[in-house]
Amino acid sequence: MHFDYARFKSEIHATVRLALPLILTQLAAIGSNVIDALLSGHYSAHVMAAVSIGTCLWALAIVTGIGMMMSVPPSVSQLSGAGRRNEIGAVFHQALWLALVMGAVLFFAVRHAEPLIRLLGVTPTLYGSVGEFLHAISWGAPALTCYFALRGLSEGLSLTRPSMYFSAGGLVVLLPLGYVFMFGKLGLPPQGARGCGIATALVLWLEVLAFTAYVLRHRHYHGLGLLKRFQWPQWQQISALLNIGLPMAVALLAETGLFIGAELLLGSLGEDVVASHQIALNVGSLFFMIPVGLAMAVTVRVGHAIGRNDPVGVRYAGFCGIALALVSQLIAATFMLTLPHLIASWYTHNIRVIKLATQLLVLASFFQFSDGIQVVSNGALRGMKDTRVPMAMTLFAYWGVGLPTGWWLGFHEGLGARGMWMGLIIGLTLAAVLLFVRFCHSSRHPRFVGHSVLDNLPYIAPAP
């Protein structure tokens, strides 16, 4: 591929412009975990460890919901682009049925996750507080999945700002609510971990209600048939949505599960170790939202290039996104390498936790580059509708190599949390290499060009 500087510059410009609202949305979403960690860290190390483990299990619910609802944006966008805007409402109704069923499943699963905690050997003193957190936050599961359905509808119509606004609004509300329920203000008793779960569930319901009102009233959503005749679930349509979303959900769960599995395994080493791991993971996750937003933008840019039958454009979109991710991760790694002690002290006053978290932040800085490459490469492959092979690659890298290596170094070799993080680095690096090579190979062959989500999307007559 002959390098065209003008095209490279134009692609960078277009990707940044598209990615900025998505990055801000992702930062606002992960910000809730930062608020929970900050509040619980200043409550006690016990509550911080309990919220940390509970948040890990709740993150599985979040990722499952996101993955399943990731079928909505491409379905909506391609219907809109094909001039079938009046069919979007019917598709969205089926997506809502899927969201409600997923919400009910996640509600039940989160409330019955305690046996998993016991099986993994988490410190027994944390059982009660973790259970209180999970029971409280589980009430937000239906709101969570319906919110992602609404977000998918909006982003599929290229309306990315509403997601940013409501995510940021939820963040603003969560801080005072979390403080009131956790520490016991305005006449309420202190509730610790349970209070954290209550506040998060309330914010989720406020977000989905506000988003619903916005969608029903704003002119940009007119003509979609959202308020037309009620439609019962249609399995053919729901199956098509699952066919698109399920591989994405599995791939997301593979990566998220890597970190969650690591944290649950470290739970047997005590509250201080769990708290320090949570600090490093929290900071890394915050910076990770930048390449995640870039990956979403790259998916769109790659999809547009395929739509106009431009294989060279596919490669420019992918490589420009990876270049931007490397720049952002260089800044993140520098920040974590130069100020680890200061960062850790923002979360807690516990000297032992700060000392161990400082060591983990230094290790976390090294996998920023691998993490950026793998997520953007995966985003580019999603734009080519190449999801199943990347899913297998991530499962192998994370669960076949990363987590077992981390367990061996951490527990067999006695390196503890540091050994576990070394395993995470190895797994992420392997995933980055595999996915990058896959993109390089796939983008040279235009076999994905012309494939459309609409090929798998059965026609549903709009309600009269």
C-alpha cells in the first residue's frame, strides 16, 4: 500500500472527530467505578474490597448487556442508510424484548453470585458485604440493558451526543447519592457496600427514564415508528440480533473476565491485596476508555470503506486508529510510571495498600500499548463483520495463556498480585499480536467487502 500523507491526515481527522463523543461517553461510564472506588476507599479497606469484588461480578453483567445490544447500532444504521427508516421502530421493539429478557436473567444471576465467590476462595470476612452490594445493585439490571438498547438506537442513527449527555449526567448524580447512602446522610443510616449498590441502581433507572423521554420527544427520532402498534416478540428477528451480538458479547467477556478472574483469585490473599489490585485496575480501565472509543470509531470508518468498496480505505482506517491508540497509551503509560504513588494516594490512606498499588501501577503501564493495539484491531475487524475468529483468538490469549500464567506466577511462584499482573501483560500482548496480524491479513483481501448486517436481518413490516 503506497503511503498517502494527505489521506492519512484526513483519516486521522475523521477518526478523531467521530471518536471524541464516544470516548467521553466511555469515560463517563467507567467514571462510576472510579466514584465507587473513591467513596468506598475512604469508608474502609473492608468496604473497598467488598465493593471491588462486587463490582467485578457486576461488570460481567454490564459487558454481557453491552455485547448483546451491540447488534442494535449496525442494524439501525444500515436500515437508515438503505432508506428503510420506517422499519427501525419494529427492529427496536424486538431489541427491547431482548433487553428485558437479558435484564431479568442478569437480575437473577447477580443475586445468586455468592456461591461463585465462595468457590474462588475469597476471604470469608467479605461474604456478607459483597452479597449486600450485589443484592442492591441487581435491581438496576433491567434498566441497564434497556439503556444500552436506547443507546444503540441513538448511535445507530449517528446521534452520539445523547449517550454522552446521559452518561455524564448519571455520573454527576451518582457522587452525591453514593455519599448519602454509603456514609449515612440526610437522616439515613450508614450502609457501606449496600449503599453503594443502591445508589448505582437508582442512577441506572434515572438514566433510562430520562433517555426514554428524550427519544420520544426529540425530532431526530420522528418517523421511526417507535410508538406504533405493540408487537410481540418475533424469534426470527431476535435470533438475527443474537447472531450479530453474541460473538461480540463473548469476546468482551473474555477480556473483562480475564481481569475479573484475576481479582477473584487474588481475593484469597486478603483485603489489602484486593484493594490495591482494584486501584491499579481502576486507573488502567479509565485510560483504556480512550482506545475503546477509538475502536468504536474505527468500526464505523472501516464499515464505510467497505460500503464504498475501498480496501485501501479499510487499511488506512485501521492503521490510523491503531496509531492514535498508541499515542494515547503512551501518555497513559507515562502518567502511571511517573506518578504511581500519588495516584494510589488519591484512592486510600492505607499505607500498605498504597505501597502495593504503586508496584501494580508500574506493571499496568507496560500493557497499555498491547491493550490499545488489541482493542482497536478488534474494532477494525468488527467493521469487516469478522467476529468469530477474533473471538477464538481472545479466548485463547486470555484464558488459555494469560490467566493460567498469572495464576502460576502469582500462587505457585509466590509473586502474589505482581505475578498475576505479569500474566495479564502476557495475555494481552498475545491477543494484540494475533488480532493485529489478523487485521493485516484480512484487510489485504476484499472478501468481506459487500457483506451487510441486513443480509442476516429479516424484514419486519412496520406497524400501521
